[in-house]
Amino acid sequence: MAVKQCYLNALGILCALGDSAVSVKKNILAQQQTLTRTDDFSPNTPLELGLYQGDLPEIPWSDNQWRSRNNQFALAAVQQINLQIEGAIQRYGANRVAVIIGTSTSGSFECELAVRSWVQDSAIPSDYDYRQQEMGSPAHFIAKTYGLKGPCYAISTACSSGAKALAAARRLIRSDICDAVITGGVDTLCHLTVQGFSSLEAVSDDRCNPFSKNRKGINIGEGAALFLMTAEKIGIELTGVGEGSDAYHISAPDPTGAGAIRCMSAALKDATVTADEVDYVNLHGTATNLNDHMESLAMYEVFGPDTWCSSTKPFTGHTLAAAGAVEAGICWLALENSIADPFLPVHLWDGVIDPALPLLNFVTATAKLDKPLRYALSNSFAFGGNNISLLLGHIK
């Protein structure tokens, strides 16, 4: 039996760049400064954060377990692709549509508010429910919203969660467990993540500066990117997946880049695509010293010095568990528009080359495409070596 090809039929997205695929693309093209300087999540220490400041939809139920900002992000994303989701349910039935969502914060912000209330007033707010912070909450919330009966679960592998959700969704469809999957990542800002990464001395107080000699660390962000995936030839194909779990260190990457090399090479092999066929790579590009060092080595090893690449985290911040899905979404947008309105996301940095890193072909504002994009690869490298590369391509 032939292996089913899987396609990302539709994308719903919101982050610091905007609240739709159209606004995200527009602000990337405009090289819009979208980060917010605030100390809301780091008292007395202003930081640049990828904060989404637009309106969010109200949760439609009074049951407190669903009432979290994280679920509002999930709802905002699925509302953008509501017609496609409803169509899939009509075609396949509610028991053949699954939900797999990557998250790491879930309702942690609401938990923080409850703890603060307990410390200050010796009382937990009446609207707090501990189930708000369960990792499975956004997946079950979406399933409840649409009355879905297929498999429903969360993936939480830190910064690779959203991308790994896409890989898991493809496995469900190829295994004939379901016909459609709502999948991607959702993560919202909270003190826990901002202060946690600050304690690792991994946070920059300026806009992150990936691969620069002057890089100082990441900007934490928030976002959601949710896709409808089916075997129908609509949208953009998920052509290759390369996953790894090298467990080199609990938080530091393998400095040789071996884990990243394995993932990128595996994604190419899975798709039967050669490195020189890939037009663009969305780098994990956190702007931390160790990650950028190892990823530049890996990128150079697999693709050499000529393949266009960029980190889009200066636009969005590091959206943690949503990052793999948000950045795959940016690749999706580039591929979808590559014939009628081609673009590549510019690499925003100060241009100061680090002589310790191999020189890569970063996308500049004057970069010109001499042909439509055919393939784009997106990297996500997480704590514990939970790494993944996704290769997206035009439908053949």
C-alpha cells in the first residue's frame, strides 16, 4: 500500500506579527518592529517580548476549566480556519477528526494569578480551576468546540512541541486512525517562562540578534499556529520529517550540531529530496551563544554556504511550544505565495559576523528569488535534544 501524502490545507495564526496569515505576511514584508518592551513579566527589569496585544475571542462556556488565555489563543487560531474544519467534519465524521496540540504553558498564567491571590489574600479566586493548567487543555478545548470524537492529546517537548504535533498528526493519518487532524502549537506568556529563562541567563534585554557576534540571548514570545492536515491535495505538502532525541544535556545543545544534522538529513531523506533542492531554511536561531553556534555548524554541514536562511524570532520572539508551528506557518506562507507573490523572511540582525561561526546565506532585504520556492525547511531544537526538522513543499 502506498504511503499517504499529507497536506497542510489551511493555517490559522496569531503572534506578535499579527492576528491572521495576511497580517503576519504583511508585517514580515514591512520588516515591522513587533516586539514590546515591558516589565509586566519581569518586575523592574524591562525586556523585549513577543507579546500579542490584539483582541481575543471570549471562551463560549461558563465552566472555568476552559477559561484561560491559552485557550483564547487556540480559539482565535481555529476560528480563522473554521470553514475548512467544518468541511472536514462533514466529509469524514467527528470520530475521524483528531486534535494534537503542542504546548508548554497551557493555563500557567491563571495559576500564577491564583497563587498570588493566595499569598496576598489567603484565598484562591472563585474563577480558578486547576484544570486550566493541564497540558491537554487546549487540545480538549478544541475537540469540545467542534464536538470531535477522534484522538485528542497534547505534546510537550519544550520548544519543539508544535512541530512534533505536526509530525504526530501525519502519523495518525498515515496509520488510517483518522482522516483529518487539527494540529500545531499554542503557548502564552507567563512569569514562569520569562523568569525561568532569565534564571538560565538566556534572555536578552534588547531585540534578539541571531548569529551575530553581539548576540545576547532570546526574547520570549507567545503565539498560536494551527493547521488542518488531511490527505487531500490542498495547500502545502508536509513532505519530510526528521526527529531526534539525542539527550546530550538537559538544556544545552550538542555543540557539534550532530543532533541537528541528523534531523535535517532525516527530513531530506524522508522526502527523497536533496539539500540543493531546498530553497529556504527557517532556522531555530534563538540568538543564544550555544544554539546559534551548533546550528550554524549543522546548517553549513547539510546545506553549505548558499541556501537562503533566516531566523524569524526577531519578529515573533521565541514562542516556545508554539515556535515550531509558528515558524512552519511562516514557511507555509512563503510557499503558498511563492508563485503569485514570492517572498522570503528577512534575517533581522546587526550584521556583525561572528568569526567563530561558518558564514551562512542570510536573507537580506534585497534578496531576489529567481524562481518560485519549491521546498522550505523549518528547524526546532529543544531542551533535552528533542529536535525536529519539517520539510514543506509545493504539491507535486
